[in-house]
Amino acid sequence: MSTTTTSYKALVGGAFVDSLGGETMDVVAPATGDVIASVPRCTADDVDRAVEAAAAAWETWSQKTPKDRSELLHRMADVMDEHAEELAQLESVNVGKPLMASRDEMPFSADNLRFFAGAARHLEGKSAGEYIEGYTSIIRREPLGIVAGICPWNYPLMMAVWKLGPALAAGNVSIIKPSEQTPLSLLRWVQLCVEKDVLPPGVVQVVTGDGVPVGSRLVEHPDVRLVSVTGDVATGKTIARNAADTVKRVHLELGGKAPMVVFDDADPVAVAEGIRLAGYWNSGQDCTAGSRVIAGPKIYDKLLEALVPQVESLKVGDPMESDEIEMGSVISPAQQERILGFLERASSATVLTGGGTGGRDRGWFVAPTVVADVKQTDEIVQDEVFGPVVTVQRFDDDAQAIQWANDVRYGLAASVWTRDVGRALEAVRKLQFGTVWVNDHLLPITSEMPHGGYKQSGYGKDMSAYSMEEYTQIKHAAFKL
Ligand code: NAD
């Protein structure tokens, strides 16, 4: 993969354009620190131009049938499949993530598009009938119009797909704002879709730039009917507040602090293998990363004995060096500093392995880290680190395990490890999280099943038929007989 600088453009009204002000911003490969591309630094004026183009496209797009919408999504999925390796390479270099991870994401994202291609033709509602004497009532499930997706840097293409799939399936036109740090795989995919004559002008726009002013203008714009954001809790709160001015619908997919509750009857080796993946996949920069292990009194020592060598066996490095790399860099120097700051402040904790940059002289790395002797109230247990850091706590009884697991402001994902079905069912019932896995963590996700948070992890669902509800509105029409 070459690291020469490539200039990308924003997609507005079917054309690839510079920002109106002509400014650009650099995109960096975090595993090396090299500048690899530039993209337009768009402003509020560019958002307004994209909204105008979307409104123009809506005139014709809103006349399309579910079959037409379905066909578009299938063709977009085909383009992704045909260029999966190129897109995976670009994603890998831009995010600093292992090729094995980005190669996994492409077919999964294409499958997601195909799921929504099917969902476009299966919108359900209440049956028409005479609910009031002398009247026939019908329900229409209609698109919202112009919707916006604001994406994070950790899974840039997949998060954009999670927002585009249901938006287009339901008949909306969409404006996507990728993360300022990782816009490349999305820009390349839409470029391919336009070049291959797959994407009708204006149905999808991509506007690059910073959260403020690009994201904020999308949130403010009166003609944008929904904003779906995946990002930090603080960003979600700002967006929800700002969206109130135009009574805009908001879908929030925010941070997480996932517990892995390990009961004494679990297999310590299987759990350690599970943590190796769940805690360190994408350098732990995953909103569902298993970041808090809460282990029973009898399994605690055996688990640590199995876990430390597992974590130390991770192959860390620049993903472009080898297909064998299992963990890459973190996204930026600021993120590296943030993660190491959590470790410095956890002064009473014991770092069992990791804890520094891993001694690499280029890029922004954090060594895979396991931390014990932490208290439930410690910052490192309470706040999302978003890095390759896993804390381990020892609980006294089942009630304390569940209480600790729930005792954070987040509620996105959790897992329970036990051979006892009754104990697992009880834990699933009591855990306040939008996803609970039993005897696994992180990867069991599928297009048919919803992904979304409880508590401050947000509201609304990505993936699954549930997400179609976010992107549609219900109309009742009553006909006097
Ligand atoms: P972030 O909150 O910094 O940025 C997310 C997006 O919001 C970016 O595109 C950014 O430019 C934009 N933004 C920032 N300020 C804005 C504003 N005032 N108005 C409108 N848009 C604004 O998040 P990030 O650092 O890119 O991603 C990491 C966070 O995302 C973590 O907290 C992680 O847990 C979360 N995340 C959640 C999920 C999920 O499904 N729940 C998935 C992936 C990541």
C-alpha cells in the first residue's frame, strides 16, 4: 500500500467538489504519523449546499418504489464486495487497524446493506380497517426526507453503512459526515459507486470537515429531519441539546464501558481467550470492548494466570508491515496521551502487563495492558478509556458482580461467562445493557439483530428491522365512508 498523499473531495449532488472556501485538511496514518491524504475542510456553507442538493434529489428519489431502493442498496453492496481488498487496505492504513480486522468488516458491511435491501421491501404496519364506525383508517409508514449521519473514527466505513442502509431503505436521502480523522474508506467507496453509475446524484452526500462547523450545522439545519450520531457521550449530549431547537429526531449511539462478568464455574482459559479478543480488538477502540473484567473469588487467580500470557502474545505493530499484526496503533497522539493519563492517575492499581507505549519510535501505540487492584469508584473503572486497557476486579458474590457491572453511566454491551443456564438467564435479566452476550463477547453481531444503548450509551437502534423505525414516521389517514 503506497502512502503517497491523495486528494479526496466531498460528494455533493453527484459531483466531487472542493469546499466552497477551498480549504483542505490533512489525513494521517496513525501507525506511522505520515500524512496520507487531504480532504476538503468544509464549513456550514458546504452543509447548506449539500442540503440543497439533497432536497433536489428528494423530488425524484421519493417517487421510487421499495424495489428501486432495494436494488440501489444491492448494487452499493456489490461495489463494496468488488473492491473489498482496496477498501480494507485504506481503512487499515487510515485507522491503524490490523488488516485481518478491516478485511472482516467489508463483507459484514456489504451484508448489512443487503439486509436493508431486503428490509426496504418489508415495511410493516397495522392493518387498514374500520377502527371508528363509519371510517376506514390506514397507516402509512413514510420516510423523513433529508437525514444526516455523523460518524466516529473507529469503524468509519461500517458506521456510515449502518446509517445509510436503513436511511435509503426507508426512502430518505442522506448526508454523511465522516470523522475528520478517518474519512478515506467511505470517500473511496462512494467514489466507486459514482464512477460505476450506481449512485443517483444527491441521494447520498459526503461532507468532510470538523464536528464544528460541519456536524453542528447538520444538527442545526431546519430541513434535516434526523441526525444519527455515533460518538462520545459528551458529543451526543451537545447534539441532543442543539437538535431541540428544530425538534429534530435524534438517534444516539454513544460510548460504552462493557463488563465481562466471569462466574467461578467458567473455564478460565476460554475466558482469557475471549478477553484477548474483546479487550484489544481495534486497540480497544470499540464502544462494546470488554474493558472491565469482574471475576468470581475462586476463578480470579486462575484467570489472571491465563490472561497475562494471552495478552502478551498479541502481535502489535504497523498493520502495513504484516498481515499477522493483531493490534495496531491508537488513533492519534491525543488519544495515546488520554489513555496513558488514565493509567498514571490510577496510582493504587497494579499494572500486570503493558502500561506504556510499547517502545515503538513511530506512530501512536499503547501496549496491551491489564490492570488489577482497582476500586469500583476509580476513574479507570467508571469512564470509557477507549484503548487497549482491561481492568480486573474480584467480586464476593453474584449480587455484587451484577451491581458493579451496572454501576457505570454507560449501558451498551456486557457479557456473562458461566456454564450455569439459570445463572446466565438471571444475569441477562438484571444487566442494564442493550446487548448481553453469554460465554462470548464482541463479535457475535449480525445485521438482523439490533445494536444500541441503555442509559447514557444513547437511544435508538442501528442494524435490524428496529432501525427502520428511526428512519420512518407514521401517518394515520381516516376515510369517511
Ligand atoms: P466524537 O464524539 O469525538 O466524534 C463523533 C463525530 O461527531 C465526529 O464525526 C465529530 O466530528 C462529530 N462531532 C463532534 N462534535 C460535534 C458537534 N458539536 N456537533 C455535531 N457533530 C459533532 O467521537 P469519536 O472520538 O469519533 O469516536 C469515539 C466515540 O464513539 C467513543 O466514545 C465510542 O464509544 C463511540 N462509539 C460508539 C459506538 C456505538 O455504536 N454506540 C460505535 C463506535 C464508537
